[in-house]
Amino acid sequence: MSYDPKLQNTCDHRINWESYAINTDLRTIVLGHPVSAVRSVSMRISNVLISPSLYTVATVKKPLSLQLTSSIVMQNKVKDWEPFIEVNYLTFANVCPKCTGVKTIDDVAYTMSGDFKMAQKEYLLLQEVEKAIVTDVTSNPFHSWYGTSLKSLIGTKITDLSFIKSKILDQVSSAISKLKNVQKSMVSSGRTVDPGELFGQVRSVMVDQTDDPTIIQVTVVFTAQSGQSLEFSQLMDFSTF
């Protein structure tokens, strides 16, 4: 059975000690994202943790908009000449800058004992599919054939959506074929593997335009040889460049 550090984990939607400037009234701090839970807010001024009893958190809708904005209002004016303000808080999933609403984040996570959280069986297969698709081909000097050239499409003007879709479908199909060949070699070598970590069949590959015309969502639905159905989804922002 194979193991690998788990790279896709549930996003906590936490803004970790983001720095902010105080308004000219020396009391108001406008946050970059709306606060989803007031009790999650912690604040430091010049590296000193401030008691929650010394400030209030307010969340309101922006004028002529449905967007929320949050502010911290101090009870008294901040007397520091140039206060270094940092705030730690939870925000909402749909405006989270870490996961951009996907609710998962590509980063390692740790157990309570300090070890890496590990992926195995179907979770490992899902991770391997993601890596095969999002890895930029030639970026790995030891396996320059591994990955796709999807990155080269980023920044392309979406004037012909059908052309973009065909390019993405070709790259995804190629990545899956490469992954299946690697797994065949692994099995033929006599290595012990679990059916859950082996690729079964592709059920569908969907390329859809989102509400934002510059962002396309790629969704791959497939099965493991254990019979379990899995789904991988990736957003591609074509306005990056």
C-alpha cells in the first residue's frame, strides 16, 4: 500500500495575523474580509495582544452592494505614533482568499503529534490525479514528461470557448494516460498496491465557464479500481496575465 503526505485539506478560512492600518480617527480598523465569527477575532498592536473587551467588531453591508465589510472599533484612540496592527480572524468560505470558495486548500497539514497527515487508497488516487493535471510539464527535472501544459493557457483571451475546452480536454486526457502508465509499471514491478489507489475509468470530463467570464472550472469524474467514484475539480483563472 502506498502513502503520500496529504496535500489537499479542508480550508479553515482563517486570516492569520494580517496587518492593517488604522483610520484617521485612530479608532477604526477596516478589515480586508468580512468576519464570520466575532469570537474568532484576535488583535495585536505593536506585538501586544489586545483584550477583546477593548474593542468591538461590526459587520455591515456596503452601500449599494450585497458585499459585507467588517471593522474593528477601539473604545479609545490608539496612542501609538505608528501602530503595527495585526488581526487574526475567520472569514466566510465564498470570500476566503486561501481557498477562493472551493473550501479546500493545497497545503500540508499535521496531526496532533506533529506528523504529516497522510493520504492513502482513494484519497491518494485523487491526489495523484490532481498532481498529474496541475503540474506544469517539464517543471520536474527528473520526470520532465510528467504533467500538463495547462499553465500555458492561462492569460489566453476566451474568444473561442470551444477551442479552449478542446485544449483542456486533450491535456487532461494526456495526464490521466501518463498516470495510468505509471501505475501499470508499479503493479508489474510486484509492488503491493490497494485497488483504491489504482485508476479505474473516466466517467466524465467537464469544462464549464463560471459566473466570472475569465474563470473556467474543470471537473473530472472517475472511478478507482475499488469501484468508488471520485471527483476532482480545478478553477483556471484566465485573467492572471
